[in-house]
Amino acid sequence: MTSSEPWTRETADRYDAEDAEMFSDAVLGPTLDFLAALAGDGRALEFAIGTGRVGVPLRERGVPVVGIELSEHMAAVLRRKADEETLPVALGDMATTVVPGTFSLVYLVYNTISNLLTQDEQVECFRNAARHLAPGGRFVVELGVPPLRFLPPGQIAVPFDVSERHLGFDTFDLVEQLLVSHHLTRDGDDGRYRRGSSRHRYAWPAELDLMARIAGLEPERRVADWNGAPFTQDSAKHVSVWRKPA
């Protein structure tokens, strides 16, 4: 059993439309450039491939892609874009599910490692990545930096989006290292909002480096975004690369 909470059919069916900005060329272009360069002539494995936002266009660039996905409903949406022969997907959790063969690249995008709600499972995710990597292969994780600097004493909530059709904020359990992302989304023009939430375990970059070491991976690169901007103490997220020794 995994602590991850699978996306429902309703969430899967509206996922692409609600995250339309993440499908834009401005976001996807640098992401695909970064990952394709690391994959080289080898195969890529995407943990938590979801609806194929990254995996499908990466495959269209000529990189053979295999996916692992916990939610059958998210995988069903992906199947509308690519068949099993074009982009194989194994249903299962990213910490323990094993697919055949080895890969030059394993990657996790858009904060998805935080869907694993325990440190042990996140460590197993790194071990699973190492298990699938060929010698010299890379594991890539995109993850936000916990915004705890925005929490004054006594406050537990931080807003991350305040727009016309969406209000989003995170609440933090600082003891358990968990956060809940809350969403209020306006679907129509009648003024009504739909409420949703998801749980995550946040982790610091240094903690991920230790997980990588436990899995036998070595740190290679850390940048602030897919364009390669320098990672600083003010960066809101990071894209980190670890390498399996040759």
C-alpha cells in the first residue's frame, strides 16, 4: 500500500483544462529540452506520468518513454493521446513498481514526489529510480522549496494563487512535515466555487540529496527552473539531477 492518494475520475477528466498553463509552450518547451538532452539516445521512465503532459510530447520528440501511474483514471486520459505500444504505462506506485529494462533517464515533475506522504516512501522512490537506471543514468526531480519563510509565528497558511477563477493556499503541519493544498475554483459564472484539497509531504533539497545518497546516486546539478537559472536561497523551486555512477 502507498500513502499517495490516487486522483479520481472527476479530477482526471478536468486536470488538463485546469492546468492549461502547464501545457503551454513557455512551460513545456524548456522542460522537454532539459529532459531530452539528459535522455540522449536512451529511454526515459516517468514516475507518476499522469495524463502525459510531459511524457507524450517527449515521446513525440523521439525519446522512447515508459510511464508508471497510480491512478487508472489519469492513465485513461493519457490513453486518449497515445496508445500502449507508443507509450507503455504500468499501473502502480512510483516507490515500488518495477518495469522491464533499464533507462538513461528517470524523472519526476511538478512536485509529484511530495504525493508520497512518508519519508520512507520517498527514500524508496529514489531507490526505485536507481533500480531502473543504467550506469551513468540520471534521476531528475522538480520540487518546490517549502515556503516556510512566509510563516510568521502563529500562522499556518501561505497563499500560492489569488486569481479571478482560483484561490489556492497551503496549510502546514510543521511537526509531521506535511502540507495540505487547498483550492477554491470557480467553474461557471454563477459565483459558486468548487473546493478541493490534496496532501503532500514537503522535503528540503538537502534532504533529497541524502535520499539520493542512500540510493547510491550522486548529485550532479541543481537549478532553479528548467531554463537553468541559478538556484539561490530565494528560489521558489528547484530542478535537481542525480547520477548513477558508471
